[in-house]
Amino acid sequence: MADPRVFDTPVTVGFEEALRDLGNLLADVPEAARPFAETYQNPHLPGSPASLLEAVSVDPMVRGEHGERVLMLALTKVAVAQQRRLEDLEQQLATEPKPRSATKK
């Protein structure tokens, strides 16, 4: 069996890449930039989903303490936004008139 430390560097590199990609996806979700203080009407809640992901990306202590939960939050925001986009597209397709066949048989 291999020493798990052999994978430390590739896992770290892959994780950093995943954080970058997730940050790019999250940038397309307007709600992710909305401050928690505004969302929950509580001025004592700092940050936003996007700022938390940035903190996890750059601060090892924040990553160690809150990384998994912040990643779950970011992934959920991206998934919910994608689901809404799909539902909007499906609704648009359902309301568009169907093209008529050029020839009737």
C-alpha cells in the first residue's frame, strides 16, 4: 500500500484548481455576492458566500476550520443557480409556439 503522503502535492494542486474553478462559477451567481448582513437582516454577520470562498482559498486557518462547510455553501449556490436557469429555459421552451411541419402527410 502506498504512503498517503505521496498524494499530498497532487491533491493540493487539484484542490487549488477546484477552488479557482468554483470561484469562477460562483462569480456568475449574483446572490453569492450579497452580504449575509443584508440577506439575514443582521449587521453582525460579516461576509458573503463569495467572500467566504475567497477566505478559504487564501487562508489555511480559515480553510482548516471552515473549509468543508464553505465549499458546501458555494457548491449549493452554484447548483441552485443552475437549476433556476434550467427551469427558466424549460419554461421558455414550453411557452414558445411549436414549429409546424413543412409538409403534411
